[in-house]
Amino acid sequence: MNVDITRLKSGIDSNVLIDLNYSFTKEQLENTNILELNNVKIKGEITNGIEDYHLKLNIEGTMILPCSISLKPTKYPFSIEIDDDLSEFLEENLENNQNTIDIFPIIWENILMEIPLKVVNEDLSDVKTEGEGWKFITGKEERINPELEKLKDLL
């Protein structure tokens, strides 16, 4: 996702508009919990400040993640606002003679931070929640230790 900043550097334009849809490949999603990530809308701009460049982006899309209980693919919508100074990023990634900025690492890092720890599919009708000797507990269940219950009678 290279953005040409030639016109920003020369002072011809004060901003560069970004408006694109991006679908991530299986290779890009490798080593993440994301099963699919298609049609991510990326809108924003890079502006030229007094001494640095400023990035303002809105990223919206829907991740397909495995359900924490059934492992069924589950949709998880997300929306990210990025409002950041690019001076540190440019020092690390931009040589003096380059006129483009690759904003993909910034976008990808923010998307990875949006992945929730657990996602539960709304349709869990065919999932077994009890068995012989086990039971799936969804909330805090109050159980009193029977040995301590006898102490209650003494008081």
C-alpha cells in the first residue's frame, strides 16, 4: 500500500487522500486467528505539517474468526481510527531519495490489535454443553463446599 508523497514533499499539495478497499491473502493471515479478512475499507489522508507528516485513517471491515466454543467461522465487525504522527515511522522506513510511504505495516499492526481474545458464535444449537462427568460453565456458579456448610450449623 504505497502512497506517493512527491507532491507533499514539494509543497504542491497539502494532503494526499487515501480511499481503497483491500482483501488480505491467506499468506498475510498466516499465524493469526483470522480466517478471512476481505473488503476492508481504508479511508483517510496524509497531511504535510510544519516539520512532519500526519496520518489520519478510518479502517472498517469484518474479520472471520473461529468461535471459541465450536470453532465455527464467526463474523466480527471492527472499526479503527488512526490519528498519528509519521515522523518516527519515516525515520525507520524511508530513505531520503524515496517518494513513497508504505502504510501497510501501520494498518496491519492496528488490525492485529483489534483481534478479540474470544468470539462466541450466536448459533450454538448443535454444540454439546454437558457430558458424562463434565459441564460447560458460562458464568460464575455459586457452590458451597459441603464441609464448610456443616460449620454454618455450629454458629
